[in-house]
Amino acid sequence: MILTAVVCGALAAALTGWIRTIADSDSRWLRSGLHVGLAAAGGAGAAALADTGSVGTVPELIAFAALAVACGLLVPIDLAVHRLPDLVVVPMYPILFAALAGASAVTGDWGALGRAAAAALTLLALYFTLAFINPSGLGLGDVKLAGVLGVFLGWLGWYYVLVGTLAAFAINAVVALLLLAARRANRRTGIAFGPAMIAGAAAAAWLSTAG
């Protein structure tokens, strides 16, 4: 667990200059080292999840750790510029599917991979519909990230897809209320939704280990 956390944190640190370039920003969110801490924490969680999950294979750990690094990068970028760059999000689809296919090949549990694909399509459709209805509330970056998180949550199970999705909206609502109460935002202020989506998925993953 410690080794995975260190590797994920080190990789995120090495990408510090790159995320500033793709975000085209020197925001304090990108200079704070938040991405390093998040990637390291996610790496520890990835190791715990792979150890306690039904598979516990090296390919599964690789998938979870790669997602941890990507999410660690995406949170401060979204907070800084309200964007979820394709350069970070889109490559996660082949990475996750390739690694999880390897895990399925080791265990013979191809149903989990099919469920992950179905969950990704379900969340892509859901978020695309929401973005179409309210484009000011959700962007296409959120839609693409939803598919990635759908792969991850679907691998864990449909229950965790539901929990992670509902948790994302609940977390975002709480953040919005706190910002309104602190007078740091108004009803027209845009709030980055990516961090809430990632936090919701993390909460669902934690629940899966607790169960």
C-alpha cells in the first residue's frame, strides 16, 4: 500500500509542469501540490481495494492506480479552470479496459468486465442527457469522466455505480450550499463538478472495502 502511494504520488509530482501546460494556468490549485497528495492517497486506496476485492490481481491494481493518478491531476485542474482535459480523461478508457481485461483473463470473470462496459455506457448516456438539458451545469468533460468512473464503479458492482453517482450529486449540493452560506458564490456561480464526481466514486470504493 505504501509503495503504491509513493509511486502514484511521485508520478503526479513528475507531471506538475505538464498539467499547468494543458490547463494553460498557473493557478494556486496547480501550485499547491494538491494533485500529489490526492494521487498518493488514491494509490493507497487502490492497493487496499485490489487486496480486499474479489480479484486482487496485478492488472486490477494497475487499473486502479492509473485512475488514482488521473483523478489526482483532474481535481486541481477542474478547480482551477473548470475543465477536464481530454488529454487526461480519454486515455483512461483504453488503460482501464486493457488492465481490467487482463484481470478478467487471470480470473476468468468476464462478467465483471462486461458490467464495467455497461456501466460506462449507462453513465455516459445519463450525463450526456443532463448536459444536453442543462449545458451550463455540466460540460462534455464531465460526461467523458462519467464514463471513466463508470468503468471503475461497474467493475465493483451496480450497487456502487448507484452509490457513487448519487454521492457525486450530494457532495456537489453540499459544496454549493457551503459556498452560498460563506458568500463565496451565488446562484449563477459555476462550480466544478469533476471533484464531486471523483469524491463520490472514492466514497463508493471505500464502501466496497468496508463491506
